Amino acid sequence: MPNRTLAALCFVCISALTAAGVHAQSLLSDKKDITGFAARKMIEACLAQAARDRYPIALAVVDSAGYLVSYQSTDGATGNTGVTAQLKAKTAAKFRRATSELYERVNRQINRAPEWMGYFPIPGGFPIVVQGEVVGAVGAGAAGLSGGRDEDCAQDAIKSVFGDGKTLPPAGPQPLLATRKVITTAAARALVDACATYAGQKKYTALGIAVVDPDGTLLSFQGTEGASPTALKTAELKATTAAHWRRPTIELWERVNKQINRAPEWMGDFAQPGGFPIFLDNEMVGAIGAGGGIGNQDDECAQAAIKEVFPNASTTRAP
């Protein structure tokens, strides 16, 4: 038996065993994020403090993935402070630690990854941690006009809403945290393996397969034998695009080509067929993308994987 055929059969067998074993593990987990109400409460708390101490400030609050939830600047805040506040918040959320800590590590050349990855390791960003889980982040910018008090302001704002973060805050008029379902890494692996198994059965070759969470963060990835760098790259781009837009990428492809809405390509997303969001009870829990196939192979593989792992899932959200 040729080595290539033997390798393909082994991969299919391993994939089948993995898919069978994943049912013993949880396919979904709960993830908490700050609400818009909580974000605005923190901003208002810091604005009040900055007003008392008489310095201008810009404040940004992001969710756990780094997406902006709320923002406000005061009179006198310069344009660059608004930009830096958002960058600090995003960096704190992505690295799950205070940007002052990253700043020290970068300057001491202990770890310069944040700057090389395009993030902003400047003091003023803080993750919001509740019961050990990062649920968002705050970034403050004052262009050096606060004497370092903008950092205290951001930290005090977090404490004013979430206390020490060790326990859930008492219930108020509106929730401070929102809980959503997301696929687990075990489920992501099962989806990748299911697509690879389907491809092997159909004799589809040279595919890239990627699964991301609802925020577009990569959870599992696999290339089948012969996959080109393009196939591997586009698989992840399709999955991420499906997650960002919460719709199949073939739908985006049609809208872009008909010039109904070209926003996906102008925003740097990848509106090529082969990416699908995964909806359970009308809630998006993740997305899958396949690349490198011929014709409809990418779509078929991704859809077969979803059906195998999540038989009751949909790839479109109900109106």
C-alpha cells in the first residue's frame, strides 16, 4: 500500500476515534462578558473622578475579545488619547494582564511579543477579572496630563462596579454580566476531524480546515495532505469571516460580487465560499471554514462536519 494512502487511512481512523470520544466531553461551555450597562457604569465612575481631579481623559471599555463596548472622552482630551485608550483596552483583553506589566517586560526585553504583534503595551489598560475569568478590559488615556492618575481612575472604576472580582456582584437594576454558549476546544477538534473524515471518504484532497469561537479566535486547525499554503490560510480566514458576519461566506460572496454590499472586502474580511457560522437555539457558538477544495468541496466538507458534531445546529440565524 502506498505510504500516502496508508497515512490518509490512519488519519481517518484517528479522526473517527476522536469524534467518538468527544461525546464524553462537553461540546459547549459558558462564557461571561461585561454588558453595555456595566461598561457605562465604569466609564461614568472614572469620569466623575477625573472631573474632581481636573484632568482630561478618554476611556474605552472592551469585551473579553477586545471589541469596543463603550467609549467616552471629556472636554480637553486630545484625539490621540481616544486612540490609545482603545488600544490599551484591547491589548489588556488580548493578553489578559495589565498593560503596565507588558510595558515593563517589553522594555526589559523579557518579552517583546506585544509590540511585534502590533499591540500597545503602554500603561493604562487593565483586564476586568470576575471569579478568575477575564470578562472585558478598560483603557484610559490622558496624554500625560493626569500625572498617572488615569491609571488609578481606571482601576477604581473596575472596583466600583465589580469589587474585588472574587465574587459575583449583587444583582442590580440591569445585569453587569452576560453569559453565552461557546464551543469548547474538544468540539472544535471534533469538527475539524469530522471534516477531514468526510474529505477522506469523498477523496477530497489538499484541504485546510479551521474552527474558531464566536469572537473569531482560532480553536482548532488541520491541513490534509497536499494542502497548499493558500488553502491553509483561507480556511482560517473563512471561519473568522463567518464568525464576524454571522452568516455563511457564500452569502457574503454573492452580495459582494453583485455589489449589493462590498463591506466585507473593504473591512479586510474574506468573502469566499467555505465558511459557516454555527447556531444553536439561534445563538452563534462558533464557526468553521474549509479552503483548498474544488467546486463545492469546501462547503460540503464544512457542512458535513457541523451535521456530524451538532446535528441540531443551523448555519443561519432565524429572523
